[in-house]
Amino acid sequence: MSHKSKKSSAEQHSSKKRKNEGEHSRSHSENLNLSTVPPTNHERQKGVDDQNTNSGREYHSYFEKPEEPSEYEESDQNKHLSEAKRLKHLADAETDTIKQCMLYLEAVLYFLLTGNAMEHESVTEKAAFTMYKDTLALIIYISTKFRQHQNFSPVHTKLAVLSYRCQALLYYKLLKMKKQEAKDIQKLITDYCTKNAATQDQQNQPPLGAQPNQGQGTPSPLSPTPSPAGSVGSVGSQSSGYSSGELAARGNHMVAAPSHPQNVGPCMWVPLSVYTAMTKQNQTYMYLLSYMDLWETADNLVFNGGYTEFFIELDRLCKPLTLHSSLTDLVTYIRKGIEKLKKES
């Protein structure tokens, strides 16, 4: 082999060696850089799961059906009703306000379970609505106990929150039970208003030379307003509590003899069926307003009183109460809340 050939072979061997060393150096450098790169989603999944587990935070879907205590599966409504009456009688005899409110709330839970059992039996399905309304009347009575005290203790205020939550969701339950009826009624009212829109426009025009009514367009301060106590009465009550003469006197600031109907102001006759539908729809609308108002009242008590930690723990223990909460979810939540408050007091 010639000297030139040997030299070329040595240069190739040296070049290959330098190339291998360079690749090894780059590989080592890349490995160091990769060690500082954030983990991928799959790599970090375990860390995230561990972190969530350590924080104690859980997330629930309302599509999941939670396991319910066996007592909630009891279909014997008489058994629940008997226990509800027993607790209510104990509450009636209790002199301590806090203990009395707790007993009343526990009685309410069994009344709710009674209504739930009635609702799942075709014979008593319609009677369940009356049971829920009667239970609502009891919760309203409990609420008066809270309002009678000027200085609320933390336990007292938390009990009030549980009571308002229960009352709010029970109003929403009544609203859901009347949903189909409300849709049918709304269709009747809408059809009537649509067909008579032109007639209303003509009748609302004051006659030539007539003086405009000074009180028109201003709601009377004495007009009846929705009240939770309105649901305590009979289920079929339709009366507004005012006669037509009283309403006319309140809407007219001018003193006039009752024999002159022209001083009453613009008005329109509606069929009795439409008036009845409007009255029922007003009652259903009151359920919605009461639900929203009571839910907001409970939230304000939690935030203003600084009790968020208590209810966060309760939410994590039982799942937060929402529009999707069933009656058994509500019973579980209120019961756990009472148990926690008993430990505090």
C-alpha cells in the first residue's frame, strides 16, 4: 500500500472518530435539555391525580346515579309519615330554639320522603303535591323562628341557610310538578292575547275629549304581591282577595260616584277561563320567584356570615345542591348538615 493511501485511511478513521464523539456530545446535551422539558399530558397525569387526591377535591356529574341509603328505598309512606309526626311532636314540646329548629328540620326530611314515596305510586301521585305544599308550610313556620331572633349565633345562621335551601328546592319541586300544566295554560293565554291584540289597542285609546287618568301607568302600593305564605292555603284557591270595586277605587285618584263607570278608566273584559288561567299562572310564577329569592338569601347569609368553609366541606361530603338535585339528595345534604351542627353545638 502506498504512503498516500495510508494517509487517506488514517484521515477517514480520524474523521469518523470525531463524528462519533460529536454525536455523543449532542445526544448527551439533548438528554440534559429533555430533562428540563415539562412532562407531557400522559406523564403528568399521575401527578395531577395525586394532587387532586391530596387536595380532597372531587367533581361530580349529575348524569351519575349516586348510591342512596337503603332507607330512601323504603316505599312504605306510612312509615316515613309516622316518623315525621313523631319528630314534629318532639319539636313542638322543645323549649330550646336551636334544638327545636333541628327537630323541625328532621321532621321535614321525613315528610319529604313521604311525599317522594307517594309520588312513585299511581294511587297517591297527585296527593304528593299537597304533601309537599303542607311540608312547605312547616318550613315557612321554621323560618319565622329564625326571624324572631335579632342576634344570630353561627349555628343558628347555618340552620337558617339549610332551611332556606330546603324551602327553595321545594318551591322548585312544585314548579316542576306544574310544568306541563303551566305550558298548557301559557298557550291558552298567548292565543287569547294574540287574537285580541287589535281589540286591546282600540280599547286602550281614550275617547275624544276625555281627561287622561292621573293614576294610569303607576302601580298601586297596595297591590297584592307574591308571598311564600300564599302557598299555605288551599290548593284550588283562585281568589285575589279584592273585589272589583276595591281595585277600581285604588286605580282612580278622582272621587266619583259608583254609578258612573266611565270614571273607572280603560279596562277590558276577559273570559272566565282566561282569567282562571292567568291566576294559576301567577301562582306558578310565584314558585319560581320564591325559589330564586330564597336561594339568593341563603347565599348572602353564607357569604356575609363568613361560613363558606362550613358549606364547602358539606358540599364535598354530599355533593353541592343544584337544580338537578333529587329529593333524596336534598334529604342527605340537610341531614349531614344537621349532624355537623350538632357537633358544633
